[in-house]
Amino acid sequence: MAASITAQLQVIKASFRGREDPVRRPFTRPSVLFDPKEAADIDLRTILPIAASGLDVLVGLDARFGGYRDTLFSHTSLDMDREKMEPKEEEKVNKSVASYLRLLSGYLQLPAALKTLEYLIRRYRVHVFNVDELVLCALPYHDTHAFVRIIQLLDLGNGKWGFLEGVKSTGAPPPRKNIVQQCIRDKGVLEVLCNYASPTKEFQHSRVVVCFCTAVLVEALGTVHQLDSDTVKRVLPFVFSGLNPAMRGGRDDKAGALMVAGLVASRAALVPKLLNNLISFIARMAQQDTKELSDVPWLRMALMTIVNLVQPPSLLLQRGGIPRVKVQLPPVPFFLLALPYPVQPLLPPRSATQSSQSIPKKALKCLIDIRDFPAVLRGLSEEFNIKKFTCIFLETLIDHSSSDSSYCLALTTIIETIPMKDFIHTIVSKVLSFCVKWTKSVNTTDLPEAGRWVKQILIVIDRNYSSELRAAVGRFLEKSQVDSKEGGDIMKTLCFIVDGSLDMPLEISDSKIWFSLEHPKAMVRRTALSHLSASSLHEGKDIDVQKLLKFQDVILRRLHDDELSVVQAALSIDGLSGIITPPRLLNAFQDVLIRCIDILNTGAAHTISNACEVTISCLKCTFVNFHLRESSYLREVATMFFPFLLVLPKTWRISLKALELTKELCWPFYSDSLASYDVPSFQVKLSDRVLDPETVNSGEFFCLKGRVMYLFFLFA
């Protein structure tokens, strides 16, 4: 009851506040143009032409002002008395005044705007009946003398604007930090500013108002390490209205919304539904804006905000700096360059790890529809550490690419555009795992489509990241325990999906060769090479160029295999020079020999035997493929054989084989030097791979060593 009486008394007080005495002329009148005493001598009919002239100037700047010429500033308004109006009529006038002040807020720094405001104060007493609207209209100009004069006309009391009462006594414009501090103390003021700056279908604020409100919001939110849910709820309308295309907000509204969204994401843990909505709104906004105007910096800013929503800011490190420096909410610096206000430094946020593990499908569709998206993402990946976002984005893209060709095309484009070395294992594992699951949930008639999808992705990866692809496949098969029954089934399943049939001959089954030769088990790799050796591959029958190149690559990789037994199996393939180009093959043989020499010098006893066998096989292969006189690689081959002509206890068998082959090598120096020598036909007795003492001291063996040492000095 007491509260009701108090409210009624306040209404009565407001109705009498500022009312002129009809009998006695007042000594002063409220004014923003004239001195209060001077204003007392100026009647309303004198002020109306002044306001009309100011309105003409504003109409020239913004046509929306023209709608008020015949309403608020008409000659009939001279006879209006706001206190005597009917409630409906007064409500209509109040709405018109409020909308005009909202529009005037973008131009209040102009003298013409103050002329129109003077008439509103004298005729409609806006300083009494529209206090909130007038304060919000003037607040972006808080550092001007006009703002002080407006505040001095108001009775602010103990309401939300009471913190401005000090302006009346001091006459000094308040700094923005006072407004920021009030937003921190009173969340109601924060919410009022958010609602005031938010665009609607009917009205969008000017750049000055949006930039001011955004700067205040950023500083207010940036002064706390972690935001509570109540604060987040109050600022979200500003974000969503700015991002909503239906509100037809300008570039400043969208930039402000992006900036606040990134700041909120860095200081509050958002629920998945809210997080997905924010990502979808930003992606849709970016898609529509890029269609209307191709603006890469703008797309970059929108994408960085999405990155902030998905990836914790603490993980977002700037590349290129030594040491790397944490980035302070990337959208903030970009936008603040356009703000006419310097923004105070923000406190570092606490780590607010978001719960998003995927990109919403709506957002994903919008992003891949943007032409410059891969290029912008590449630029961000080079400048910032956005690995977590990229990983989540790729996984989401893979999930949808199997059923939609547009997503698959986007995935392959991104693989070819963005550095993917760190993500190949994730992509391959995800794709192969998806294939295995697919076979359990779809009909076999749909498997060819799955095979095409897998091949399309793996071919692109192999083209750009060949070694990473092999490692990823090996790790996937190893993790699947391929030596067990389940692992074998997984490999058969992958082959079936890729090639469409398990009965396809090995020599024409790409997947069987590929998966077997990349198998983590050496035994499987050896078996595959043995079958490949038995095929007609070296004869080149019915083998297209692309397939031959693939075989060339896989055999070369096996010549560099970690297991010597696999290298030995690769060397057993006939006609290697017909499969692999001579320069690459010769380099591979040299690498094998160098590796074996290193093992012979430093390896354990059980590895030396294998190294000797591989060395002998490699020398044989080198001789078979390059021994013809017309070969242009004969000099290199002769040089490769030379180190093995020095007979040592550990390598005597290799030396004998090298001597035997060099005699047949069509190289003049070897032919002339060894023409009178026959390789010993006696059997060398061996004990732990070391020559028998009697054989070592025999004259025939010393004769052999002498000839080789002679050759060594000649070459030296």
C-alpha cells in the first residue's frame, strides 16, 4: 500500500515539475542553447523556427528525420499540452519522442541536433518525461560540454543514472571509466546499454552509438576474469541481434557482436546449445556478407571469433614470435582499430574450456559455401596455433562428407590448401574407422560408393603427404591388432570397400598391395613383396602409368624398410629397372649399401649376418640392372663396388662377390686390373663369420688382398 502511494506521488510530482506559472513569468527556463535567464525571455514560437532550421540540416544527413517534420515539429505542436492529453494520445507522443531521441543520438554532436533538442525540452519537456531516453541519447558524448548541460537539466535522483549527479555540481564531463565502473556495479545499466545499442528490424543505430556501447561493454566485461551466467544472459541479446541478418544491422553492429561474443567465450563456459547457436549465427552472417561483398579481412575476423568459441583462448598462440606470445582475443584488436575510442587494457581471461566437440552442420554448410574460406583458414593457421579448431572442423567435415559430395569436395580442397601434416593421422584414422563401421550398418550394394569416397580422400592425401599417409595407415592397422582375428577382418574389410571384391587378383588389386606393403608386420610386407615378385608386373603387361608409378613408390619405400628381411624381399623382385626409374633405383641401392656398411661396422652379431646377405643381394641387383656397357650409370656402379673390394674378416664373402661381379662389369679399369686373377674356388672355412686363420695366412688370399690394396691406392 505504501509503495503504491509513493508511486502515485512521484507521478504527481513529475507532472508539476517544470510547469510554468501562467500568471507569473519564470526567471529561468531549461535550455541547452541559451543561458537559463536568457531562455526565460524567449518564447516557444521563436524557438520553433530555430528547431525547424536544425531539422532541415538533419534531413539532409539522414532522410529518416523528415518523418518528424509534420509531427513533433509542426505548427500545431505549439498548442499541445502534454499533461492534458488523453492516455492514448500521450502514449503516441511519447513513442514519437523516444524514437526521435534514439535517432538523434547519432548526430547529437552537431549544432543542428541541439536546436531540435531545445524545442523538445521546451515543448514536450523531455527532460522530465523522457529521462532515460535523453540520457541514452547523450551518453555517447559524455566527454562534451553539451552532455553536461543536458545532465544539469535532469532530476536523476537515486535511480540507475544517479552516478551522474556529480556532473551537476562539478560541471566536468565524466570519463568513460566512470560509466564502465557503473556497469560493473549495476548490471541493470549494462543491460540497458546492450538493449539500446542492439539493432532491430525497424531501427539501426549510427556508428558512433554502436562503437561507444561496444567499447563500454568490452571494458566492463574485460575487467573480470570469469563471467557469471546472469551477466552472460544480459549481454547475449546484443550479440544475437547484431549477428541476426533479419535485424539488418550494419557492419559496426556485427563487429561489436563478434567482439563481445569472443570476449564472453573466453570468460564463461557456455552450454553446448548456446555455443552451437553462436557458431551458426556467425557462420551464416559470414556467408551472407561474403556473397554481398568479398571482404577477406571481415571473413578473417568472423572466423577468428568461431575459433575462440571452439578452442580455448589459452591455446591460441601467435606463431612467429620467440617466445610465442598469447593473443588477447583476436577479434578485439581488429575491431578496435575502427573504434573512435581507445579501449583500456583487458585482464587476461581464465581458461574457459568450451564443451563443443563438433561444428554444427548448419554452420559447417555456411562455411564451406564461402569461396575464400580455405585461403583465410590457411592464413590463420600460419599466424596462430588453431590446431584444436582445425582438428574438430576436419572431424566434423569427415562425418558429413561420406553422404554429401559437397562436403567431400570441401575436405579435399582444404587438405590441398592448408598445411595438414599434423592432422593426417586424425583424418586417416577417422576415415578408415568410419569405413569399418559403415560395413556393419549398410548393405553391400552401397560399399562401392564408400570405396569411391575413401579413394578420393586417400589419393589427395597421398599426393600431398605421402610419408604421413603411410605412417598413419600403419598406426591404424597396428592399433587394430592386425595379427589377431579382428585385425585381419579389419584389413579384409578395408580392401573389400576400396576394391569392391576380395577375389580380385593381387597384381591388379591396388588396396591389397597398398595395405599389405604398409602393414606394420614385417611378415605381411615380405609376403606381399613375394607375391609381387611372382606377378607379371615387371613385364609391364596391362599396367597403366599411374599404377606403375604407385608400384614404384611402394617398392622404393620397402627398399628403405626398417626390417632388413623386407629389404631383402624387395631386392628379390625381378626387373626393378623396368619398374623404377634408374636414378631413383640407383640412389635406393646406394642407401641400402650405406646402411648395411654401418651395421657391419657397429651392429650386433645377429644383425651382421642379415646385413651381409642384403649387401650381396643389393650388389647382385645393381649388377643385373646396370651392368650393360651402354649404361650411362656405369661409373656410379663401379664406384659403389669399390669399397667392397677391400677384404676384411667380417666382409670376406661380400668382397668375393664384389670381385666376381666386377670382373663381369664392363668398366675398363676393373677389366684391366683383374684380368689375370681368378676368384678362388676353394671353400673358405667360417667360424662366427670370421675367416679361418690358415686361410687368412694363405699366399693366395694375400695375393688377393695385395691386388685390392693396389686398386685402392690407384683410386685414392
